[in-house]
Amino acid sequence: MQEFSEIIKAADIEVGGVRPLRSAVRPQEAECPICGGSGYILRPDGRAQLCRCHAERHFQQACRAARLQPALQKMTFERFELANYPGNAQAPDGKGRTYYELAKEACAKMRGCCEKLVVGGAPRGLLLLGQVGSGKTHLAAAAANYLLRRRQKVLFLVVPDFLDELRGAFSGQEDEVRRLQEQAKKVSVLILDDLGSHNFSDWTRSVLFTILNYRMNECLTTIATTNLNFADLQGLLGTRSLSRLLSLCEPCLLACDRDLRLRGLEKV
Ligand SMILES: [Zn+2]
């Protein structure tokens, strides 16, 4: 149970009622049936306690800041269905391991990486490799959700969209674009989803190199997913970026014998 002073601080309220509750100025948040939108509840003993909607509101704000889209907010480690990965067939290039064994290992490694981050470590991230629909985005989003729930700073970038955004920036948006690039360089945890699904130009290659190079030098945890193999990645990103990516991320294969998204088997 938190002291009332802590609750006031967490809710960003000025004592004396000068500043209204955040929720009071956001009508959509005044619908919590438990607290009526105030963000806290008074217990019978007169002490105040944060309502569960307070944590949820914080999580939603954190997701917006991290650019984690609503559809990805449901992808958690708990919802990663190992049953989708056959345990009776060896995965191609899986060095004798089954689809199930690879998926279990990828999930455990991703979770282990997140657990280290939460206790203040800066572990090497993962580069999830696998064909379209093998569950890579699910695991990357699960990492984002896990970390955001634990108040870690994360930026989740869908690489093709990010590069389009940078390239398509019109005059007047330069500051915004520069800010996003700086954020990608410096954020505690950067997640690059779908690396390689883009026609790279010299300029986008150079943007990506700058980000990866900075993060490698600063030992900042980076997670990435790609449909490409190493040879194609090297052709697309260039040797310098690929070597930095591999320094930042441990390669980890995640394969499935079918496209989980097409079959609608991936629980979201
Ligand atoms: Zn509430």
C-alpha cells in the first residue's frame, strides 16, 4: 500500500487542488467503474490506494511514446503459443533441433534478455531470423510489452515504416525526424521489427548505420527481427552495418512449418 503523498506524486496532482487530476481533463478516462476516473480509491481505513486503472493509463502512455501499436500490445510472452511449433519435425537450418525446440529457446532467450534489462543490465539483444509469419514480431512485441509494464524506456520501430517516414519528411518536419533518429540512437532498448523489408538507398543505409554504430559504442540493448538470411542482410545493409548488428544481437532462429498469421493460429 502506498502512502497518500506517493500517490499524489505519482498522479501528478498538486496538493491543495490547484491542478486537476489528469483523468479529470480526459473524459475518456473518467469511465473507470472502480475509481470513477480519479486514479485512486480510498480504503475503509482512510488510506488511499492507486486504482488499477492508473497503471493501465501509464502503460498506454508508455506504449504511445514507444510507438507500440495497439494490435501489438496484446502480444505477450504468456500468449506465445509453443503448441504452434511442431515438436516432431526438424526445422531447416535448425542444426537438428525441432521447430518446438527453436521456439522455446527463442522465447526463453528473449525473456531472459528482458529480465536482465529490468534489473539494470545492458544485455546483448537478439536478432530473430525466420520466414514471414513465424512469430518473430510476436516475440519482439512481447519484449516491448514486458519492458514497458516495468517502466523501461523502449522504442519499437517497424523498419520499413520508419525509413519511409524519414525519407518522406516534408519541410517543417525536420525537427521531428531528427528527434526520432536521436531517440533511435539513444533509447535504452531499441526494437527494429522487419529489418530488410525495404528498398534501401545509400541514405537509408547510412541512417541505419549511424544508429547501429552509436548503439554498439554505447552498449545499448538492441533487438531486431528479419525475414532475410545473413547473405541477403549483408547485401542489403552492407558489411559495416551487419557486423554492428551482430555485435549488438545474438542471432536466433525462429521457424514454423506454416505461416501462423495466414492460418490465424497466432493468438493475439
Ligand atoms: Zn480506476
